[in-house]
Amino acid sequence: MCLYPCLLTWLVFAAVPSQSWDHSDGAALKATLDRISRTGDICLVAFVAPSERNSQALEKEWLLAISDTESSFLSIDCETESRLCADFMIESHPTLKVFEKADSGYSSTTYLGPQRASGLHTFIVADETVFIGYISASDTAIIQAFSDVAEKFREEFTFGVVSDEALIRAQKLESPTVVCHAVNNGENRSFGSFSEPEALLNFVAEASRPAIGELTLYNQQRLLDRGWPMVYIFAETEQDRAKLREDLHGFAKGYYESLTCITVDPLQFSDLQAEMGLEPGIYPSGAVHQLSKGRVYPYPRGLPLDSRSLQKWGLDVWQGRVKPWTPPGMATTYDGDIGSTRVAKRKLSIANIPGVKVQVAGHDEL
């Protein structure tokens, strides 16, 4: 029994001949939502502000992703339809929402994934991480716990339950067991300890994390909450980021427990390069953010971004041979030696970095 089936598995994407937004109005949106309530169709709606940079950046990706089934995709200009956008509690632009049928008529889910053509496509038609609970029908409490976790992560992953005893035995498993299938890297992980209330939640959060994945608004806070140093790798195109993930997979897997390695789409996180002490628009580039001490180490420009170079530079950072970045106009002083045991007095607030908590508890690999 699948709790959360794939969205729009029937949908086929094609590039459209139009070269600009073709916005809908409130009447068109209302008609679409009425149709969804009757038919069970699904619609992806972009609420945008055409004069703002982020909405302009989304436009070309939207046009690449939009289907020839035009009724499945709508865009709303919030600069001319401000009341309509306020009714849907749109606070920033662009905001993408998926509308689907519900008992009350329709429901909406905010899309927080990559705002690229293939990212929109993947959100609609594919599941990269699937959790299957092999749980006997009599284990009602565990089924409920699994359902609660599935609800929490419903926008990111697919969850299913197998309760047939013969099928569970055929998989050579014992009830209750949860198996994580990571489609992209072909790895499976299993979980069978339900003694602690948060154990299943923690398993889903950690098992779903690839050795090196893509930063999204879905996973950003969860990755920061690990408390381990963040290794950011910036590249402009999806192809370049995919190649970097492939090239750095061995490095990231070797430090899986002690680092959080991610590639970053500069379209999705337009200010993050500058916040990491990097020159915007220069790719590829990278930085390490030592969360526990609030320190940022930009990767040297011109140094190859390969496993060997990154590991050597990371060792220099860990041993104190590389000083952290100091933003212009800020002063940083250090007590003691440059070595790894130094204590820093940093006159810099990192609260302006999205999602970052000052002095996040954790350990220092870098």
C-alpha cells in the first residue's frame, strides 16, 4: 500500500515556443482549482514578481519545463494580482505551489526544490528516495508512527507499507523493518529499532542524505542542524554540478559522518556565494562553513576542485594553517596559536546567513 504515490506520473514535459511569461488571472486560477476538485488533476502554479531578479531567473527554467498540457501549469503576476497572492499567503517571490484534490476540495503543497527545468520535472514525475515499511498489520502503533513520519516528509520522499506476512518473509525481513531505497546511488539502508520515539525520524533524516547531494530549501535546515561543517560547492549548470558530485563522491563518502557535502545552485541561493566569502558569478567555487564556531573558509580560487586538492586543503584548514574569512569592515582576532586548539573572538554576526544558527552544537572536522 503506497501512502504517498508519485505526483503526475503521466505528465510528459516539452519545451514551449513562447518566450515569456503568460500569466493567468484570478478567474483562470479559480476555474483550475474547481476542475481539480472535480477531476483529481494536479496543477503547478508559480506566484512571481516579474520585476524581481529571482522571478526573472525562474522564467527561462519555467518555459523549458512547462508542459504542452497548459492547464497543468499556471503563473500569477503578484505585482498586478496582489490581492489574489495575499489570499494564498504568498510572502516571497517566486513561490511555487502544487494544487491537488482533497476531501475539502483541494489542497496545496509548496515546492521548495531546485528551480530548474529538470528539478521541476523531477518533483512531478520521479522519486529519488523511497521508504518501505515492512510492518505486520497487527503492529498498529508502529504503522501509526511510520505514517506520522511519512506525513512530515511527504513533500520530499515516497513512503509505502507492506503488511502481508508472506511478502515480508519473501524479502527475508522481519517485522517491523523500514528499508530506505536510494534510487540515485543504488544503496539500501534498513532500520528495525523502534524503542525510542525519535529513532525512526532520525533514521529517515539521515538515511535520505546522500554522500554529496544538492542543497534545497527542503533540506537546508536539516543539514545545518547536523552541526557538522558544511562543504558548499557552487556550479552554474546542472550538468556541472552533477559532474562535481560524481568527481567528489569518493571524498564525500569518506567523510560522510563528519562533513556535510553539498552542491549549490546559484539560482536557488543567489546570495550564498557572497555570504561564504566568494566572488559571485565565478564557477566552480567552494567554501567550508564551520558551524560550531561560525567560521567560513573560502576555497582558493584557481585551485582544482577535485578530491585530492580538496582533501589537502581541508587538512590545512583543520590544522590551522588557513585563516577563516573576515567580511569587509569586520575585525577578527584570535587568542593563542594558529593551531587547531585556538580560540577565536569573532566580531561577526552570522545571523544574516539564511537558516544558520549561531554556535550550533557539533564537532569540528575542519
